[in-house]
Amino acid sequence: MWVVYLVGMLVYWLFRYLEWPLIITLGAHFIQGALVATLLGWSACMHVIHDRDALRLDMQLTQARSRWFAAAHHDVWQPIQSLLLYARALVVAPDTRRPALLSGMQLASQSVDDFMGHLQFWADGANHLPNKQPRSTWPVNELLRPLVEEMRLLAEQKHILLRYQPSRHHVCVDHVQVCRMVRNLLTNALRYTQAGGSVLIGCRKQGNALWIWCMDTGLGMTQAQLSDCFDAFTKFDKGASTSRTLGLGLYSFKELAQQMGLQTRWHSTLGKGTMIGFSVAVA
């Protein structure tokens, strides 16, 4: 902008001392005015573009934060729901049944405590990069068996056979996040499996990775549904089984896997069932 003004001053002094024709001077000033108007317009456009990009970024951050809180609310509600199921069952259960129900309540309560502690870790400003998340070595059985037992009562009430294939391996994981992923898979499988069906949690080692699979004999999905099922607030069955759900289970699973850099696989056949898995590092 200052260059244009300096050129205008130069033209003015040349007109004064060299006696340039008036038409040349007017033409030079016209060009100067056009350049000034162009630069001012360009500057205004750049400000508008910058403000628009900043607004778009703020909206994206707000939407991402809203989805994160919705997924966190969804995930913490699952063990609380298990607690409520066990509490209701405990009221009418015979004495011989009470120890098993109390054990299930303890597992669900521990899940709530672990998850709330993990939320506090994030709220305290810890580094949230995937490679900075706290990881430790865990026996697979100590990770998966409590989750299966926590879901046992829900499976029994729905008359679904819930099975777990034990594993002797140890894995290096953020156990709270992995438990959230498996719990989402289990809850989703139990929700879409009809009475008389079965749900299986099992593992398979491939190289230095251990694949954790959740397999069910539920409703299954078409290829079109399979490509959309990991989107937030997605529900395919509009019946009573999903009327109180938000459609965030598989979305939360996928987001957690991406945050930790874990590979995922899935396959589904309409009317036959679904299998979804993810890989973790073997310790």
C-alpha cells in the first residue's frame, strides 16, 4: 500500500518539475486510485476469509467437544446402568444368588471409578496425544473377564448366551480406554441380538498384535449400514431395544481406537450377525 502512495508522490513531483502533460498525470493518478481500491478490497476480503475460517474452526471444535462429552456421558452411563440392574435384582434375589450379584455390582462400581478417574486425568490438563496416554501391562483375562461378568446379568435377562474365551497373553494398553471399547462392543452386541442368540468375546494373536473380537448372532447389517454404523447418533433398529439409546456406542469405539492408533476390523451379514475387533500390542 505504501508503495502505491510513494509512486503517486513521485508522479506529482514529476508533473511539477518536469512539466508532464496533464493527461499523463491524470492517467497515473487514475491507475494509482485503481490500485489503492484493489488493495483495499483485497485486504477486506482477506479479513473476511480469516474471520470465516476462524469461525469454522471454532464451530468444528465446539462440535467435536460436544461429541466427546456425549460419548463420555454414554460410556459412563453403561456401568451405572449395570449397577442399577444388579441393585434391582439384589432386592428380590434369594440368599444363594446374592454373592454373585454383589460381585457384579463391585465390578460395575470399579468401572465407574476407573472411568471417572480417567476423566479427571484429562481434565487436569494432561497431554492427550495418543503416544502420551498412560499405558501399562495387563493380563488379557484381567481386562476382559470382569467386563463379561459385568454384562452377565443383562445377557441373562435378555436370554442371550454370553461367552468369553480366556487368553494367556499380556498386553500393553491404556486399560480404561480399552475397557470402554470392549464395553461398547458388548453393549451394542447385546442390544442387537435377539433372545436365544449368543455373544462371544475372544482373542487371536497375529504377529506382535493381539486381536480382540466381539462376535454376535444378532440382526447383522447391510454393507451400506456397515459403512454408516460408526457415525455419531446412528441407529438402525427403531424398536424398543434402541428407543432409549443415543447411537454413540460404535462411534465411541471408533474414536477411541483412532486416538490410541489401534487398527480395527469388522464384518457383518444381514440376519446372521456381526463381528468387530481391534488390535493391541502384546507385552
